[in-house]
Amino acid sequence: MKRKVLSLVLALMLFFAIPLATSAENVWDGGTADGFESGDGTEGNPYIIKTATQLAYLSKTVNEGNSYENKFLSLEADLTLSDIVEGNDLSPDENDKKWVPIGSYSKEASHPFSGSFNGNNHYITGIYCTGDTQIQGLFGYIVRAEGANIRIVDSLIYNSKYSGGIAGFATDCSILNALFSSSMVKGTLCGGIVGKAVRTNIYNCENGSKVNGGENSECNAGGIAGVSSAGEIRKSINLGNIVGFGYVGGIIGVNYGNVTDCVNEGTIYGGIYIGGICGQNTELISCSFNKGTVSAESDVVGGITGYSNKELYDCFNIGNITGVKFVGGISGYSNAAVNTCYNLGAISANSLFGAIVGGENPQAVNSYYLGDCGVGGVGVSLSESQMKDQNSFSGFDFNNKWTFDKTDLFSYPQLKSNPYTINIQGNVIINGNADYGNTITAIANIDPLLADVSYTWYRDGAPIEGANLKNYKVAKEDVGKKITVVVSGKGRFYGSIKSNEIIPSVAEVSGKISLFGRFQPGNKLSVVLTSVTPSEVECEYRWYRNGAVIKDQTQAEYMLTQADANTQISVELIGKGSCQGKLISANYTIYEQKLVMGDIDGNNKAQLNDAMQVFRTVAGRFELDGNMFHCADINKNNKIALDDAMKIFQYVAGKRAEL
């Protein structure tokens, strides 16, 4: 009897556990594999990572002392480390597993990663790091390492000294083609790609996440890196909002290296030393521009740099700049000249401001600003029409550096190596089962990765009304027609890329069909479809009595008659139109009319399944009527309550003599 009660209790627990399993499949369980999928770590046969537990194995072994120096690793699948996204917010809970960064550093021991990691543009979703260590990111501490083609989304990395989406601290490394999007990183020295970079080159990287340096006076916060020393950042873009107490930039907080061909489109906000590209600069910045709004509660604010100790070359700003003192369209304060730059953004400040450079002794060579920006100063003031005339920009190198490619999107000077308007390039592939009822996806492999684009789906060359998302559910009208999707640039991105062509077919019906109701004459049986695809199946039904077709019964419901008593009833789903195939239910025995309390399904005895049906009714998942309602109302108070279900359960478990 104890075993019977235990089995019933376990079944009841399973029943209540089912609706709680809402997280995505294949989310990391916090475990660690015993090794990699395959490979020996050579360049021709790299270690293959296909699961989150294998990635955790890499973290574990690096932090135990294996640097993987001169070893190669390849990510061969998308991974989900946690499911921390709730709506549009990042909301971790106790079920989300914390990630231990790959590579660590402390006063006691240093365990860096020194290998070559290729993400192959697979997505790593849900990295959840907190301030348990002073270096946070997918990678923590990396030395003489290479990272390429890494994409991280929907992640939360915060509250450490060095925080970066890809790596917290990098020395003598190279990071190429990395993406950190729809996430947040927070720390003292923090960046969307790297927290702190020393002699590290960062190329073609993109941040689309919020970076928060906090209110610490030691803050260095940037869309790409918090601080960079003796390295280079090239061809990189920030779209995220960057905030912090001071030394905040759209690309980098503090720059001791070179920055070139970079773009900021995010909103930049902080206290002091705030710049659209860089908060504080001591080396070369060139061929870069800012589009985002840059504002500070205090001083030293600029469209390109807040403060610069080196000359700036070939940059422009179109964002609005706001601060208190030392505010400029290109640089808030500079000890060197601003060369061949221009500003279109409005300037708002109290003192020591300028359309090009703020400060006490500003210097500008061959630099220009829109006369309507609200302030003057060094540089040449031009009207709107003059700003659109190449002849106005004396000193600009239109042979090698600048171009005047007038379009409806942008009719001012553009940088040849880093144009304001960008023609998207790449390819678009329709992925997924294209049969009716399935959802297909446009996979856009385009450059740049974070280009603002739109989607338009077509049927036989004509736009499909309302089909403007990345995903599209194949309709019955699509069967036999040519379906394509066009991805088009938006904002400063232009151009269109057409996908491959697919022709959807009729869908093969799959899934399970069963019957619900009270299996006695005078009661109605209903078809129940479980995991049936397509979800909007075109079909008709055929009902059977003892294997013979019941005439004129083609609907999803059937009223049992006295002729059905002591027979076997089944139903068959037959696909039609855009669907094909058949599903057949099991045979259900129809019993003589008899009312037994607790007997919901009409087999003249109360069983565990009956108790479960009442639990489901109380939970709002089913509705009982007629004789089913009567037999479930154990308390005879004309309502179905949890107590009724518990009494049936107790009876089945042998804890109650009768109902």
C-alpha cells in the first residue's frame, strides 16, 4: 500500500511540475563535461565545442592552470548559458547559473587563457556573471590569445573591477569580429568588448549593449573598451548607451593607443571627461565620427573626445553636445590642434566652449562647423549650403581621406575608409521547414553585423501584407508559390539583399490525437490534438464504431448514443487542402450508462486519471459539464474545487473508504 501511495504522490508531483517547465530547452544546467567534443587542439584539428558543458570544461581547465597556449578551439553550435531575459529586461533569478569566466587573475595565482578561440559566428546567450571575481566576461584574463567571430547576446556581466562582454582584461591579444548585443556590462573599467586592453588590437567589433561604469571616480567606460594602452581599435562601432562617473566614451573611456575608423551612435552620459568616441585621449584618433548625443553633468565634453593631449585628424560630429565648462563639437579641451574635422551638432554649455574645441587656448586647422550650431570659436563657420559643397572644405584630402557622395541619406563630407552611409553587403538565407504551418527564418549574414535593417517577405514577387519580421509563418496561400525575403538597410544603412527562393509544400500532419469526455451514452466526446503540426491544420474527421465508419460524423465532437454502448469508438484526422496525412486515435470503450462518484471518464470506477482530470479542471486547463461535473462534485455543493480532487485522490490511494 505504501508503494501505491508513493507512486500516486509522484504522479501528482509530476502533474504539477509540468506547467512550471517554461525555460528554453538546452539551457546550461551548470554542469561540466569531461572533455571536448573532439579534436587535438592543432590548427587543422581544433578542439570542438558543441555544448555549454564543454565550454564550462574549457573554463574549468584554464582556471586550473591549462593556458591552452598554441592550441586552437572552435565553437560549432549556438549555446545558452542561462535564460535571464524577461520581456525586454535582463532579470536573473535563482535558477540561472552563474558563469565562471575563462581565465582568472589574483595576487595568489594567475591563470590566463592563451589559445586561439574561433566562435564561427555562433551565438552564446545568457552569460550571467556577478562580482565574485575582479575580472568578468565570457573570458576573464587572457594573455597572448586570439578571439574571433564571437557573438554574445542577452547577457549580464557586472560589479567587478574589469568587466567586458568578450574579456575582462586582455594583454598582447587580438580580438576580431566580435559582437556584444542586447546585454549589459557594468564595472569600474568596463567595455562592451574588453574592460582593459594592453597591447591588444581590436578590429571590426560591435557593441549594442549598455555599458555602465557606475559612480566610482576611477571609472573608465567605453562601448568597445574601458581603457586601451599601446594597442589599436579599428573599424569598430558602438550602438549602446554608455554611462559612468567620468572618463566615458562611445568607443573607449581612456585611450593610450590608436583609434581609427570607428563610429559611435549610442547616447553617452556621465560626470566629467565625456566624449562621443573617447573620454580622455593621449594618442592618435583619426577617421572616426560620432552620431550620438553626448552630455555631462560637469566639464570636459566633446563630440569626439572630452580631453585630448594629441592632435585629432579627419573626424566629424553630428550629435548634440551638452556640458558645463570645456565643451566642444570635436573636443572639449585639447592641448593639441584639431585638424581637418567638422561639426554639425548643437553645443550647449556655460563657459569655455566652442563649435570645434572648447578650453582656454583652442587650436583648429582646416576645421569647419555649421553656423547654426549655437556657438562660435576657432574653426570656420559655414552655412547649410556651404557645408554641402566640397569647395568649402579647404585642406581636406578628397583624393585619399574624404569623399562627397551626395545621397538622400547624407549630403555632407564622408570618410572613404569609414563612410557615414553604408551599403550593406552579404547574403540572406531562408532557414527552416517551409511546409505550410511552419515558421521560417531569414538568416542575414551581412556586414556590418549591427546594421539597422528591415525585412519584407514576398509571394510570387508581390509583398505579403504584414510580413515584415525576421520570422514568417507559412500560410496556406503560400503552398506552391515562390517565397523570398528582402533585407533592406535603414537609417544610415542602405541597399537591399534578396534571399534564396523556396516553394512551400503541403504539410505532412504529425502529432497525437485522442478523445476527451465521459465514455457513456448521452455524453459528448471531443477531439484532443497534442503537439500536432501544422498548428492550423486543415482537416476533417472520421468517427469509427468497432472499426466501421459512423455515417455523417465529420466534426471534432461526437454525441454518444445508446448504439455505442459496449463498443469501441475511435476517431481519425484526415488532412486536406494544404495538409496531407492521417492521425488515428486509440480505441475507447463505451460503457453502459451509470453514475459513479469520482468516475470522470465513464468507465464506472474512480481511478488516478479521474483525480488528475479534476486537478486540471481546478487549474483551469479543462472544463467539466453534464455527468462529468456531477461525478466530480464530491462535496455536492455544485462546484468543482481542490477538495473534490483531493478526496478522489485519497480514495484511489486507499485512504478513503468511499466517495
